[in-house]
Amino acid sequence: MHNDPTIQWGNNVVVGEHVVIESNVQIGNEVTIGSFVVIKEGTVIGDHTSIGDLVVLGKAPSANKKMARKPGIALPPLVLGSGVKIGSNVVLYRGSILEDDVLVGDLASIREQVHIGEASIVGRNAIVEPKTTVGKRVTIQTGCYITSDMIIEDEVFFGPCVSTSNDKYMGMGNYPHQGPIIRRGVKIGNNATLLPGITIGEEAIIGAGAVITKDIPAKAIYVGNPGRAISR
Amino acid sequence: MHNDPTIQWGNNVVVGEHVVIESNVQIGNEVTIGSFVVIKEGTVIGDHTSIGDLVVLGKAPSANKKMARKPGIALPPLVLGSGVKIGSNVVLYRGSILEDDVLVGDLASIREQVHIGEASIVGRNAIVEPKTTVGKRVTIQTGCYITSDMIIEDEVFFGPCVSTSNDKYMGMGNYPHQGPIIRRGVKIGNNATLLPGITIGEEAIIGAGAVITKDIPAKAIYVGNPGRAISR
Amino acid sequence: MHNDPTIQWGNNVVVGEHVVIESNVQIGNEVTIGSFVVIKEGTVIGDHTSIGDLVVLGKAPSANKKMARKPGIALPPLVLGSGVKIGSNVVLYRGSILEDDVLVGDLASIREQVHIGEASIVGRNAIVEPKTTVGKRVTIQTGCYITSDMIIEDEVFFGPCVSTSNDKYMGMGNYPHQGPIIRRGVKIGNNATLLPGITIGEEAIIGAGAVITKDIPAKAIYVGNPGRAISR
């Protein structure tokens, strides 16, 4: 496997024990890879990137009969920029791009067709669903659930355990799903709940435990269940 | 190990690298198994089933001194039906049955003595505790916490991050635990909280972030904290 | 590796397949270790301790450019007492101590400089962040998020999915972080939300789904969003 000629190896790559690397994988310079790691077909790993133990990189999506979302037939490989840090027991899918200096915590997972901007953080146990776009310098803290089809602009801060959703009718039919849209600089407290399709305006603040059921204007502060405005 | 004569191998089984298979395991036809997988004693895997990487199948429960629930001494093995799909980094216990076409997402875990009906989904990072029964075509989305001793009927939909509990007195003594009972066709929004022992009637809808402290009649819609009825 | 003379082996140690053990690790008597386990440099494992499959013990912290918290340069190794039980797919960091008879569930993680007292439970999927102190006989149920810099006294009970935070200004600058302080015997219902820096007095009870924004007196009962007192 490791002498497969289709695998490109950079200089000074450190690889742990029992690592499975599939064909056409590209590994940059000064990369560190832990033990018990599976790197699927074609994955691209940038320079100075580090990968923890017990990680899957570039997994292809599957689906059972009931799932609305069909798997991409021919997704491009997973691409990790330079200086990326991936924790242990992490699962990353094909067809996603993590830009330079992104950090992904232990036990996190990121699905297909996701784009994570430079220097953003996806915390431990956090989940990012398909087709979501995350800007630069975004913090998604531990245990957040970022649904599919979200747009998250630069410098947004999600506290721990924020929950989002994208399915207004909860599995009742065929209609477009839309996750929340989070504008630049928004801050969201821990364990807040965001409903499908809402927009949170620039630099708004959402309190811990708030339930946000409608659009929020820029710079507003909302708390409670349902969320209501308080003065800044 | 792989030439242990007590292991039954179907036709066209594809096995990844570094897989540990214990005695008396039964593997059906057209099964795919990832790398770094541990399959414990006696596990039964149906035809056309696929298992991701870094998975434990058929783990026996343990307990420390303080835990109320004693482990089953002699649980039967884990049984996976045909067409089941198991993600990566998943932990499934002995004594549970997953019927045909069940899908279990990455990083999920299902404890002992659980029954999951046909074509149901247990999402990524979701947890199902011991002795819970899940019907057919149920969706348990990503990050849900399904406590022990729950009854979930057919076609129930749990949005992401729904939290349940079964212990009214929070560890204060010896008394029966009872998780919520969820009747057919109920839909529960993301990050809702369900208290111990409540029943949610058929086709009721629970809003995102709601806290449900009492029984809910069939077809009712409840939102807020504490949950109160709104008109349909 | 296993014949590295710097590794100390107790009597009757049972080791699974494909286990990576680094130098200076100390393993007590009657220890059981699963398959696909990584034990990092210097980790100390007490007598009668058991470790599941797919586990990382003694991971060193790292950080990207944006993270406020710098990694400890020279943390001591991870220390597990006797009778400790560690689940599968667990990640434990250097510089932490788990006292005798602690149980850690599957897919849980505990960061550096954490102290967990005797016979406490860290549930499945639960997370404990750096520098937090947990007393004796504490129950942290499945899916809880225990932030950094928390003080949790003896016999506290966290129901499932409790969320805490320590950052009042949500990433807006350099100032001390302070997690909640939870006094002896407090009970917290499932999916409750605790804000930074609050103190919950001895034997207080917090309802399921409550959002606690301020200090709570001893023996009080608080429910709702925001939390308000009800009579006992």
C-alpha cells in the first residue's frame, strides 16, 4: 500500500502505525499522521498538516432507502489546506474543502460538499452537514450541530452545543431544505436552538438557551423561548 | 483469527485491513467491512450489510460500583439484518437487534437490549440507551439522546439533538426508570427536551426547543418552556 | 514496541490486537486493554483497570493560531487509578488524573489538567474541558458538555445533555474564563443550560431544559427560561 506509486509523498512525513492509504492520495511536506488512520482514494493533504489517531479522511457518503438526500455519484476528493490540524476519532467526507489553518477537534465529523474557510475551528464532537459553507475565522465550539445548506459568514462565533435545523416540515415530503443563514460577526450562546431558514443579521447576539424562530436584525440581542429582543 | 472454523463467511465478503473477528461470528453474503473493526463473539451480520471503519460490533456492557443498572450476565449476540448500513467510529452492544435496512450514522452508539425496526435511521452521534424499542421507518436525527426504557412507535421523526430522560428523581434511589413513550407519527423539533415517563400522542408535533413536562394528546402542537398547546 | 524496556508491565495484563504503546508507559496488574488502542508516552494505568477498543490515552493538546488557550508545554502524563473503566472510541489527554473506580463511557473525551474524583462517571459522548475539577461520586450523564475551569463538588448529578459555558463575551478578547461552580449534591435536569461564572448552591435542583443565568441559592429549585425559583 505505502509503496503504491500513485501516492505522492512530501518530505519529512511522519506516519504512525497501521495506516491505510488508498490510491492517488497526495501528502504534502512536514505532515504528521497518527496510528489507525484510513485515508481514502485521492485525498489531498497540504503541507504542515497534522492528523490524529483513529481518523477517516475522504469517506464517500451512502444512504438508505428512506433518506431524502441522494449521495453524490462522483464527488471530488477531500482537500485539506496547509497547517490544518485534525483531532482523533474524526470522520471527514469526500467532496469537502478545509482551507489553511483550520482546526477540527476530536470526535468531530464533516460531511460532503462543505467548505470551511481559513483559520476556522470545528470543535470536538461538532458536526457539519452537507453543502454548508463556513467563512473565515469562524468558531464552532464543541458539540455544535451545524445542519446542511447553511451559510455562515466570517468571524461568526457559535458557543458549545448550538443546534440548528433545515427541515420545516420534519420529513413530511419533497421540498427544498434551507438551514439558517448567519451573517458576519454573529455570536450565539451555548445550547441555543435555530429554526430552519431564518437569517441572523450582522453582529447580532443570541443568548444561551434561546430559541430563534424568525429573522433577527443586525446588531440585535435576542434571548428566551421564543427569542425576543432586549436592549443592547 | 480469520481462519477460525467457528466463523461463518458468506459469499463475496469484502474485509478491510486489520479487522478483529471473534469466534462464532456469522457474516452473510455481499457484506462489506471497513478497516480497524472489532466484531465480538457471536455477532450476526445479514446479507448486503456494510460496516464502516473503526467500528465495534457486539460489545458487552460493563458497570462501575455506582451504576444502578447491572449488566446482563448472558446477553445474546448482536444481530444486524440485511441491507443494514453502519457508519464509522460506531459502537454497538450485544443483545440488540437492528432489523433490515436500518442505517446508523458515524460516531453513534446503541446499547444492549435495543430493538430497531425496519428502515429506521439512527443519526450520526446519536445514542440509544438499553432496553428501548424503536419502530419502523423512524428517523432519529443527528445528535439525539434516546434514553433507556423508551417506546418509540412507527414513523416517528426526531429532529437533531432531541434530549430525553428516564429518571424522575435524578439518581436518588431505587425505583423504576421510565423513558418517554412516543406514539406513531409524532414529530419532534430540534433540541427539544422530554421529561421522564411522559406520553406523546399520535401525530402530535413538538416545536424546536420545547420542554415537554407532561402527557401530550394526539395531534396536538406544543411549543415553549414549559411546553404549551398552540392551535394547529 | 511491546518489548521496549521502558514500559512497565504488571501481572496478568490482557492486550488486544494492534495496540501502540509508547515509551515509559506503566501498566498495573490485572489490566485489560482492547484492540486498536494508542497509549502515549508515560501514561500510568492502575491495577484492575480496563480500556475499550479504539482508544487514545495521554494525547498531548495542540492549538491553531486563533485559539485563546495555549497548550501546556510540559504537562505530566495521564494517570488512571485502579479499577477505572474506559469505554471504546474514547480520547483522554495528558496532564489529567482519573481517580480509582472512575467510569468513562464510549466516545467520551477528557482534556488536559482535569481531575476526576473517585467513583465518578463521565457518560458516553460526554466532554470535559481543560482545568476542570470533578469531585467524588459525581454522575455526568451521556452527552453532557462540561466546559473548562469548572468546579464540581462531590455527589453532583448532571442529567443527559447538560450544556455549560465559560466565556461571557463569546470570543471577544483577552479576559479570564470562568465556568460554573456546582456545589455538593446539586441535581441538574437533562438539556439544561448553564451560563458562565454562575454558582449553584448545595443541593439545589435545576429542572430539565432550564436556562440558568445567575447564582442559585442552596436547596432552591429553578425551572424555565430564564430560570426562576419554584417552591420545593
